[in-house]
Amino acid sequence: MNAPYPPPPPPPAAGKDRTMLWGILGIILGLVCCGILGIIFGYLSIRDAKRYGQSPVLGYLAIAFGVLNIIGTAIWQASGTYPLWDNN
């Protein structure tokens, strides 16, 4: 006797899928200005990707760029050449 096939997976949760929106916003903000916002939007992208069955790659990239932005800014400030600080 053959076992019956398992039931099909349930459909994605109802609502708007903002996985790409959060991921793209996180990447742009993580690269350009705000590392913290890049990390936050990256987390939101990963959360929505898991919820809707999408790929979380954009979220991971947003988090990576946000962390790199924070580290790069800290090194730049420590070197004393950060243009927004007047050391004189």
C-alpha cells in the first residue's frame, strides 16, 4: 500500500509583501548614510521574507552594508579626518 501524499503547503499569509521594499531601503540607507537604519530595514526584510516565503538575501545585504557603514564611520572618525567634526 502506498501512503497518501501530504497536503499542499498553506498559501502565504494575507497582507502586503514588503520584503523587497525593506531590503532595498536597507541597502540604500546602509550604504549612503545611516547604518542603524540599514540594519533595522534589513531585519524587517528578513522577517517578511520568512513570513511570505521569499528569499532573505536583500535583508542580509542591508544588514551587512549597515554594519560596514558603522565600522567605516567609526574608523574615519578615529583617524581625525572626519569632515563633520571641527578639531580646531
